[in-house]
Amino acid sequence: MTVRSGGGCEGPCCNAPLAWCDAAHLRPAGYGPTSVDNGLLLYWRCHLLLDKHGWQVRREDDRWWWTPPPWVDPAGRERPGGRIPPLDLTA
């Protein structure tokens, strides 16, 4: 897996820096080997989205895509994971 430059949380549109993140399993521990391909870095709040609030996550082309549960978005629109660029407030 390639880690994108800048590092940090791979949660949906999260800007938490790398130092605030922990490794999280995509498939729960005990359901296969612990490996880089079975994990991503998440801030605690984003980790709760995955573990407790029904969000789904998948990786495509070294980018994480998050799908919210129906009660958040009935259409199930995916959101990109990872850092969002800062807003340019000078324009």
C-alpha cells in the first residue's frame, strides 16, 4: 500500500495529523493476518465511524472511499478519505 504524502487520518474529509492517528483494522483482528493491506490510519473519531456507526470503507487506487449508513445518506454516496485541501480564503 502506498501512503499518500502528508500522512494523517484516512477518515472521510478529516484533517487530523499523523501524530493524532492510530492504526485500525479493516477486518477485525482475528479474521486474518494483521498487515498493511488490512489497515489504515484513523483519528479516534473516524475510527468510531467505522467500528460503531455503520460506515463502510474500501480502497481503490491507493485512495480510501467511505460510504455512510442509510440514516446519514439514504443515497449511499461515497466520500473520499484523507486530508482535504485548505480553503483559499483570499479569492
